[in-house]
Amino acid sequence: MRIALLVYFSFISKGDWSLMVPDGKHMKKVQPNLTKRYAELIEEIQVHDTNYHVLDRPTIPDREYDKLYAELKNIEEAHPEIISELSPTQRVGAQALDKFKKVAHRKPMLSLQNSYSEEDILAFDKRVKKVLASEKDIEYFCEPKLDGLAIELIYENGTLVGALTRGDGTTGEDVFSNIKTIKSIPMKLKTSTPPKLVEIRGEVLMQKKDFLKLNEEQQEEGEVPFANPRNAAAGTIRQLDPKIAAARPLRFYGYSLGAFEGIQFKSQDSTQKQFRDWGVPTVAEEIISLVDKADGAVDYYNKIKKLRKALPFEIDGIVVKVNDYKLQDELGFISRSPRWANAAKFEPDQAETQIEKIVVQVGRTGALTPVAIMKPVVVGGVTITNATLHNQDEIDRKDVREQDFVIVHRAGDVIPEIVEVLKDKREKKSKAYYIPKECPVCGSEATKVEGEVVLRCPNPLCDAKLKESLKHFVSKRAMNIEKVGDKLIDSFVDNKLIGSYSDLYKIKIDQVLVLERQGEKSAQNIIESIDSSRKPSLSRFIYALGIRFVGEQTAKILAHHFGLLDKFLKTNLEELVEIDGVGPKVAQSIIDAISQDSFKKEIQKIIKNGVDIQGEEKKISSERFKGLTFVITGTLPMDRDEVKKIIESHLGKTSGSVSKKTSYVLAGEAAGTKLDKAQELGVKVLSWEEFQSLLAE
Ligand code: IVH
């Protein structure tokens, strides 16, 4: 067991730490310089994390940051006994939980009274004045109402020690392991005089741009996309394995207090300022406002309503709070909401329409996705007709049926989503919808892979799969055949002009001309566009093939590693898992693809039809490293990719993991576990200088 928990830090004055490690029954002071440096690194990395994740203003290049991180890791690996819970390396715990623990809130987490208009804000102001028995103008603190999930951070003596969901308001769930992975949340408050206790409440959410990117990745990996940013954030926090949260771009914004001890707070605005000074993220100062009377809150409501679309996250209104805490105390609570705050919601940017039918679309990987086809309706200036229903679980949960009247909006301001089914308007004879068990295009019986929610068409020759695969093949980041769009591909396939990728390169202008709506000029453009894609780079080509889990980045890694298509096609599982950046899931999927005869034959046909795949040129300088495998670790004076290229140019190989087969481990500054592994296995370790002399031999 690691003894990290037994390590004590005592904060003497700003920046001055001393570290005590238990030594038998006594406490022993160890290597003050090292522990001082260790503490400095922790603080420094947190500052950079805040600059990067909170302020969007990194102050050092990534490489410098990586160096600090590597130095910290190096210390931890050499001295595991000093690992601090506050270290950035400890943000992702090793283990997934069985379930979340229930924990009582010290102070209940309440909800807000909702209202929906300017008049409601003025009515709220009247109620406040009435309870206070005063005619005087009230100062209000106004902020956006964030659409995520409420979380409470617990700091004891300045250290983050826990995080709870709101739960039922009285008892929440302990989601600390996931919350810790959010790098913008400081593990330690930036102060030399932290209070004994402070609970910071706020919202965890996913920004619109991060949500859209995540959904793209989900789709690329054949996973079910999230309906909206709030679901994505809530779903992530509910995962028991913190590694999942660590890989997703969650944010936290603090906006109110729970229990506290050893500190005084005067007002809402000074609390927000305190949060910021402590390094706790809050929403940008430009979108909060301290107003001297209710009219100001009304102006704020209208201003934010206009700004709403341009904000980086989804909001559903504003929150107006009496600024002065003394007045808040006087006002108190009514049932489960404070009398001193009011949420003025916006009319959501959504519209009512009717589902005409539910169709099932077949994706490139054969995934069957139900899609609602609706009467066109304008939401946020854009006409919506289709909304994905994801899968049967989602359809059941919302109870969506054909002919239903529904409310739609655009998740992340982009993706059409059914928010609500208007069940009152439903016809009596309406029946629940079930996704047919056959592929709607080829009629094959759909299959379900264990552990997945999606149904798939198993037929490799299914026309729908062919169309979607072709659409991916010609897409911008793949073969980039600009003039061949979705409609043309449908038409090519429907007219039996094309049955595979290779057929694209056989197509003649006369055949294109036969298709309806193709004139001489546009047919010519199509042929030219296809021709211009005949010399793809290896990485584009690999990506275009549409192998499951092989996205653009993986394709680049593979192209770089293999250099030539032939080498890639002849690889094996052993070699693939050795490649830095290729995991076992991806490796297996590649093997599944390349071991199919039809796959290999198709590639031969593409080449035969005049596609010349450009190998990644590898300069060969000598055969000095032939048969040798290098593992590079730590920070070197030269970019790692450059070093790889040098090794490869002397016919050496590089690998991401150390094994008995490794010839050398090239260890730079702050090398970590790979160095330990080398020592353990007796693999020779080279310094940068030794590597240079080996090259010069
Ligand atoms: S203050 C006593 N401020 O709204 C309530 N809440 O209905 C103190 N929310 O669960 C909460 N943005 O998830 C506050 N700027 C904001 C907020 C906000 C969103 C949510 C929060 C809470 C719900 C209350």
C-alpha cells in the first residue's frame, strides 16, 4: 500500500513547505531541498492549470509544462513515500468505485424559485422589500443560470477534501474521485491563510464546443452521442471510473457558499471575488453584474438574453440575488428556497412540431440509429426536420411515438433534440415505437454486441453501409473528393454504378452523364475531383478506409510507423500494441480488418484502378540500428518525433513500452516508469550523450 496518506505537509508561510515522513515511531525530516522543490512544482503546475483551463490564457508553452510535470513525476517515482494527495498526478485515482457513497450536506442545498419575465423580477423585488419592511432600493447581484449540475466542493484548511452532488438537497453523493479530475478546480486554495472550512457550491458543465467535439469522437468510435451538454456532464459525473471523467472536458464555476468556519463573508459579490482570488473558477466578470436596484436586474435579464447564444456554455436564465448577506439572513427561507434569490428563466429557444415518422438510419459501422422526421420548424434561426433518437432505451425513456407533437431545441446550439413529448395531444390509438429488428436497407437481422446498446446490421454488403462508408471515404479529411457529395453517392449506389471504393476510380464521364441532373460541365468537375485524389498520403488513405476506432490521429501514427501501405497490411497484433498511441482495442480492430481477404482485395483493386498511395518517406542514412528497438522516455533536447525519425533513418525501431525485446531505453530528463522497467529487466539505458556517441560510431 502506498503511504501517501501518512505524509504530512505543514504550511508554514507562503511557498515554504516542510515535509515529514514517518520513520518507525518518529517523524523524520527528509531532504528539505527535494521536498521544497516538490511542493513548488505542485503549486506551479496548479497555477498553469488555472491559467490554461480557467483563464484560457496559458503563460508557458506546452513543452515547458510537460517538463514541469515530468520533473514532478520523477520525484514521485524516486520517492513514492512523499506523494501528496494534492499532486496533479493524484487527480485520477487508480480504481473505479463500486458505487457512490451517500453523504449528508452540512447545510442543505436548496433550489431557486423560478420566474419567467421582467414583471416577475419586479414582483420578486416587491416581495423582498415587503419582508424587509423597507422602501429602499436593494442592491442585487445578477449572474447567469448555468445549465449543468450543482456540485459542492469541500475545502478544509485550504485543501480540497471532498465533493458532493446535490442529491435530494439534504444528502448528496460523494463524487470526489470524478471532481478531482477537473483540472481547473484547485486542489489547494491560493492563500496562506485558508479558513478551517469552506464549502464552495457551483455548477459542473461542459462547454458547447467541447460537447460538440466529444460527440464527434463518440460517433467516430461507434459510441452513442450525448443528447445535450447537460446530459454529457451529468453522465460523466455519474461514471464510477474516474478515468472516464479525466478524459472528458468538464468545467466548474463557483457561485455560492455552503457551510464555512474561520472566515466571514459579507456579500455575494465579495464572495465571488474571494473565489477568484483563491483560484476557484467563476463565470467571467463581464457576464455578472452588481446593480443598485431592480430595474438594473431587468436590464441585465435583457442583456444576457441577447448574449445567450454567444456564451461558451448553455444557460437557461439568470439568477438575481440580494447582494448583502445581512439582508439575506433577514429574508431567510420559504420551504426549500431562499427568499433572497430568484431565477428568471428565458423562454427556451425551442419550438413545437409534429413527428411525421420515425426512420432507422444505418451508419458506416452498421449501427442502426432511429431518427425522428418532423414537420419543418425554425429554432434559433435554423430549420430543423430531423432529430436523432439515439437508441431504444432513449425512445422508451422519452416515450416518443410516430405522429407525436413534440418540443424541439438545438443542443449545444447545434444538434436538434426532442426535449419533450406533448402527451396530451397524442391520439388515443397511438402505439409505442420499437426499432425494427431488421436492417431497413438490406433486411438482415440486426445484432447486438454484448455490452453495447446499439443494434447493428451485420451484413458487410449492405447498401447503406456502403453508402456511408463511401461518404466517409470521400470526405474532406479522408480522400477529399470535394465534388462527390452525399446525394451523388446515393445516386451512384442506387444506380449500381458503384459497389466499392475502387469503383469510384473506374467511373467514366458517360456514366456520370446518365445520372439525372448532371450536365456536361458538372460531370467533368466530378471526374476531375476524383482524379485529383489519386495520390493520397498514406495517413489519409488509412483514415479513409474507415477501420473502426481508427480516427485521423491514429491513422497519422500508423502511417508514420509503417511508412508504406504494404508494411501496414502485413502487420500483426504484437507489433501494433507496441506502437506508442495505439491501444489494444484499436489494434484488434485493425487486425480484424486487415485479416479479411475482401479488405485486402479491395485495396489491391483501388491501386489497380490508378490510386498511388504516397508512402511516408523515410530517409535511410545507414543500417547502424538495424534490428534494434529503442524506447524513448523523459525530456530530450530534441523533439521526440525528430528523435524517432533519426532512429528510423538508421533502420532502428521505436516502441512505446519496455520489454525484454527492447535494445535500449533512451532516457532524457525526468524519465519515469519506463526507466524503472528498463532497470528491472536489465535493459541498457542510454543518456542523450551516449545516444549521440552511438550514432557517431
Ligand atoms: S445559487 C439557494 N446561482 O440552479 C440556491 N444556482 O434551482 C443557491 N444554478 O441547483 C443556488 N446557476 O444547479 C445559483 N448562478 C447560479 C446558478 C444556480 C445555476 C442552479 C443550481 C441549483 C439550481 C437551483
